[in-house]
Amino acid sequence: MKIKRPFFCDTFAPALAVGLLVLTVLAGPFLVRQSPYQSEFAHVLQAPSLNHWLGTDELGRDMTSRILRGARMSLLIAATVQSAAALLGILVGLIAGYSNRMIDGVLMSLVDVMYGFPALVIVIVLVAVLPPGVPSLIAALTFVSWALPASVMRSKVMLLRNEEYVVAAQALGASRVRILFRHVLPNAIGPMIVLFTQGAAATIISESALSYMGLGLPTSYPTLGGMIAKGRDYLLGSPHVALVPTCALVLTILCINRLGNALRLHLDPRLQRFQN
Amino acid sequence: MMKSRMFVAPRALISRQSFLGYCLWSTVRAVSTLVCATFGAFVALRIAPADPLTMLAAGRQLDPALEAAWRLRYGFGQPILVQYLIYMHNLLQGDFGLSYYYAGKPVVALIEPALRMTILWQIPALALAIAGAIALAMTTANTRSRWVDSATNWLLLIGFSTPEFVVATVLVSIFALQLHMLPVAGVTTPIHFVLPSICMALPLCASLSQVLRNELTEVFQKDYTRTARAKGLSALRILTAHALPNAALPFLMVVSYQIGRCIGGAFLIESIFNIPGVGRLAVSAVLQRDYPVVLAVTVVMTLAFVASSLLVDLLAGFLDPRIHGSER
């Protein structure tokens, strides 16, 4: 029994929290009647009440539905960006880890440059050039996210390529593609899940930062970053306009980061021993 | 074996196992990073969006003499590689091109005061973050209390999960608007830099102290620490003479990676606190589609990032010969 408790507390609880979060955000339109776009100029900047659970913003729009809509977009962007980055990273990592030294060298110096480089600078350049909108934002954020999965995947492949079952598959005459996808990839996927989770939190931070500066999605769309930026003008009289989306954003990132840490501990026995 | 004879340079220079060779390779890597990144940004920002001369004219009829002079100086209409080389050549002489939005005003006149301002407030922020990280890690690394440990873990997780602009919103609402202790925004007095520096330093401090804390915890479990303790050395002496020097190197590496984050943070903090630095310049330039200014800021930030990473790489190689001396 004593062995199971840490798993429940450390992994299951954060997973449950993230699950609930996703469920709430998906069920948003059914939970809240009000539209996120409907302005009621008679009820501007209202404090939380029974009618508007989290109050209204400077145009009298319902904060609850706006936050749910914004969080849904954030999570959607994070999931898409991290899936694309993971696919790209896995592909580059597999190729680099399993091919000759020259290809490996070229790919890895590319990864080194991408990994160290300040991501926000690249994103801002891309946002400046690409037409505004969700696809451009996803493309820009994916462009800065694939390097870490690629380098982790590569080192994992380097370790696995000398394993007995891989050598056995080679001896049996299996093709490279078959070895990579049937034998190497399934055994290297664990760290990818951790990176996916931690990367999702980082993507949400970047996306909300961009929206905050007005460089993300168009300002008409409800985003957590955009709502915090707008709410700054009303901090004195009605602080809830900025503080409620702030809490929503921090809680979202916190839950995901906590899950990422827990998964890392769970999947890496070396770290587990170190912690205990 | 024969292949290495092809190089004319002395062995020590090309061997990655000597310090000299390590320096050389690090520099080559830094310079190639710089060239790749600036070329990428140049292609994206000069060629892709619009014709520079049309943008510079901004709807007016350009003076033909002026247009010819600009063509000659900046190589508009030449092949892209030539344009890049001309751009770099001008850059080395302190000419960053012409702003579209300000109709041909030299970019250097915009970026120079901005850069000065950014450096002015980033250095105290970085120093604050490093000092805070060292203090936090030293006080919590060696603790036997599970409560302190758990509390620190949560504190670091929260610090890690809180973007700079959220810290800024909360701190401004408490210290500037409620308590009236500090100004909301602006740069007129040194007091104005307190809030931006803290907002910059807090998230940075969280990630730095996490690394340093892990390193210190590991060092405290080593045999030489136990020996030092058995000899009867004081806790302070163990920390300063044994633990910190051994934990310093990984810490230094992380600091160099975090400088990238600092550069990104400048965009946010400067927009929030209305500091006329390079970050705010870049954000307004993006919104105004002023590509030469965006390009100039990108180049300056790339240069700062590459230079600081190179410095840390060289310092690390100098402090720990294992980095380049090991056979691999």
C-alpha cells in the first residue's frame, strides 16, 4: 500500500486536475449561458454575481464565458503546437540518431542553434512576416518548439541502437524503417510524453505573452493574455477584470507543469531514487 | 588517421582536446550561429514582406537622386546574398538601414538610445536574479526539514509557472496602485526601475535556484563534503570552499541559457512599464510593419545572445578542463 500512495498523490492528482481542466473548457458553452461576445452596456465592469459568475468586463461581456473560450483556444494551440513539434522532433531525432555522423552533425548543429536561441525573438520575427491568425501563430510557435524533442529523441535512439533486440532485428534482415518504427520508437516514446506536457505549458506562456503584447490572435478574439492586458486599465476600480484571467492562466500552467514534473519522476526511476 | 594530416594548422589548434582548439571550435560555432540566424532574419524581413523602396517612399514620389543613393548604399534590387553582405558591411560601420515607418530615418538613431536603456535596467535585474537564486538555494539545499523542502518545491513551481507579465500585473496592482509605494510606469527616476527589475528577476530566480539547489544537494552527498564535515569545518566554510565551486559550473551554463529568456522578457516588461528600450521598440515596430527596425533589433539581440553564450562556453572550458579534455 505504501508504494501506491506516492503514485496517487504525485501523478494521479495532477492528471485529474488537467483532465478536469480540459473537460471544463470543452464543456464551456454548456456550462455558461452568456455569449463571450455579447456586450451589455448597462452592466459594465460588474463584480462577480449570481448572474455573471466572474463579473463582466469593460464592455459588459461575461467574464466566465470569455475565460473559458480563451482557455480553450490556449489549450488547443498548445496541443496542436506540441503535437506538431513532437512529430517533427521525433522524425529529426530518429534520422539524426540512426544515420551517419555527417547527417547527425548537420542536424544537431541546427538543433543546437534552435534550442539556445531566444524563442520569443524568432516568434516575433515570424509574427511580423506571416499574416495574422491562428495558423500563423501555430506555425511560429511550432518552429521554436521542435528542437528539444529532437535532441532528446536522438540521444535516446543513440542508446537504443546498440540494444540486443535492435541488433537481433538487424541480423534478421529488418529494414531501417521497420527497426526504427517497430523497435526503437516504442521504447523511446516515454520522454516524449514528458516533453509534450512541459512544452504545452511553455507554449501557453508564449501564446499568452504574445496576446498580451497584441502580437498574438486578433484583439477581437477572447484570449487570456489579451484579457489581462485590457484589465490593466481597470486595476484600480475593478481589479477582477485583470486578476480573474490571471488566476485562470497561472492555474492552467501550474496544473500542466505539475503533471509534467510528476510524469518525469514517474518515468525516470533514476530521478525517483534521487528525490527519495 | 590520414585525414587529420590534411589540416595545415598545428595539432593543438584543431584538436578539440586542447583548450586552444576548444576555444577555436566554440568561436567557429558561435560565428556560424550568428551568420545563420542573421541571414534567416534578413531573408525573412528584407525580401519576403515588401519592396524596400516602395516602403521607404511610403506613397510619396521619391527624389531620384536620393533613390539612386539608397540603391547604391543598401544594394536594393541586387541578389539576396549580395544584399546580405552589403547589410553586414554597413552594420559593421554602424549603419542599420533606414526605417520604413519614420520615412527613411536611420535605424541606428532609434536603436542606440533604446539599447542603452535596456542594458541599464537588465543588468540590475540579472544581478538580482542571480543573487536571489544563490541565497535561496544555499538556505534550502541542505535542509533536513520536509516542510521546508516541500514549501520550496511549490514556491519554485509557482515561480516557474508564472509568466513575467502576470508577475508585473500583480505587483503593479499591489505596490503601485494599492500601497502607492512605487510608480506604475516610466523611467524618470531610479525608483522607476525597481518594479521592472523585480518582475524580470522573479521567474528567472525560480529557474536558476532550482538548478543550483539540485546541484548543491548532489554536492552535499559527495564524499569530500562528508570529509570536510568530519574535519570539523564550519557549514559556511564547507559551502564556500567546497560546495559552491563544484556547483558553479552547471549553474553558469544555465545562466547562459537563461540570458535568452532575459532577452525575450525584455519585450514584455518594457511594453508593460513603458520603458523605451529595444523590446518596446521591437513590439511597436512589428505593429507598424517597420521591418528594418525589427531586423536591427533581431540582429542586436542575436549578437548579445551569441556573445554571452560564447563567453560562458569559454569560461566553462577554462574552469573545467574535463569539458574539452575528455575523449569522446
